[in-house]
Amino acid sequence: MLRIHDNASYLLHAEELEAQEISFTLIEANCLSKAEQDADAKEKFEAITALTRLVLNDQRIGYISGLDTLQHLKHVSLRGNRIKAIRGLENLHLIEVLALGDNEIEKIQGIAHLSELRTLDLSNNRIQQIEVQQLEQMPASLASLQLNGNPCTIVPNYRALVVASLPVLLELDCVQVQPVERVLAQRTQNPTSNRATRANPPVVPSQNSAAATESGAFSNIIYSEVYNAALSDATTKLAEMQGDLTSRAKARSQAIKERRQKLLEQQSDS
């Protein structure tokens, strides 16, 4: 019982500890090798400024700062800290992976300049909603986005809005974006169309009206695009399967030939 009490006291004490900032001392302890840590001050500084990967997870970091001299960073992971806002990355332009999951972030911001960003992890934060303007400011290079665990993900049409706004996104919340899903999202969640719809509410047409004809034509366009996307996706997968089968058949044929040749050589030797 005493041990449990001690552990509980320790955890409570850890929660009460003040948030800390990103310092060279913290980076040295977590990101440098033993040899680099034992080097002199100049070599240690050069090693830190040359880092391409920074991992400072679960360090009670309250805000992002002190990274201006780390111009070579490509991978930054600050998961499990106490970060409330995405700031302090203004002078870093080479980041490809940014992991900020399990923090206290409430808004997506401060990443528009990261032109090389491929993966962004903001899972398990406090993002209440996502606006089209925020999505439009995300880097065009973004291929993987994780927002699962945020309140915004339970908003109706959340996924369609994100997919429609990020045309090269390949993965959202650990689920691959399929071509059919992208076409539907772009047709149903297009920001311009949505604004027009809100400004001019649709009229419910009668069966034989011109509006009904136009609505049917629009539906046919959507179905046609979805069909073409699905057909293209299926054709690509079929070609991949055929290529794989062909490669396997060739490899099997070559193995049979080699085996026959080996048997003939054994017979001739005997």
C-alpha cells in the first residue's frame, strides 16, 4: 500500500511540474549520441545545429522556441507535451514530418510556409473546428494528415471537407483516401459551391421543371466522374496484378529451366 501511495504522489508531483522550454541542454540530452555529448562546446554546438531529426517527446514543453539555428531539421516530433499553439517554426523551411500529437493545440496555424511538409500529426489535441481558410493555408505538399482524437472530427462532413480542400492528400486519420472518395468530396464540398448554395438556397423543383432537368444533369455528371475514377482505380490495380502475375510466371519458368539444366549437368557428370 505504501508503494502505491508513493507512486501516486510521484505522478501527482509530475503533473504539477512547470512546463519547460526547448533548450540546447534538453536537445543535447535527447538528440545527441554519447560521443557528441562528450565533445567540446564548439563540436557540440555544430552537432546540434546540423541535426535533421529532433525528437523531444514527453518533455513537458510548453511552447515551441529556440529552433531558429536548427535550419537543417526535416523531422520534428514534440508529442506528449503541453504545447498550446503552433509557433516558433517560422525560420524552418525543410521540415517534412511534423508530429505534434497529444498536446493542447486548439487551432491549425503556423505551417503555411512549410513547403516541404509531407506528414502532419495533430492527433489527440483540442481542435474544435476546421475552417476552409485553415485548410487552404496548409502546404500543397501535404500527403498525410492525422487529426483523430480532436473534437473537430465528429463534425458532419468533416472528412469530405478535408479531402476536398487538400487535393494531394493520400491519408487522413490513418485511412487511405480513395479516388472515388476524392471525387465525391470535391463535388459535394467545393467551398465555392457551398458559398453559392448558402447565398441562394435551392428551390425544390417539380418533376417536370427545368430545375429538375438541371439537377438530374448535375447528378449524372457526379455519377460519371465517380464511375470514371473507380474505373481508373480498378484499371490501375488490375494492371499491377497482371504485372505481378507476369513477373511470378517468368520467375517460375526461369527456376524450372535452371532446375532442368542442373539435372542434365548431374546426369552428364555421372
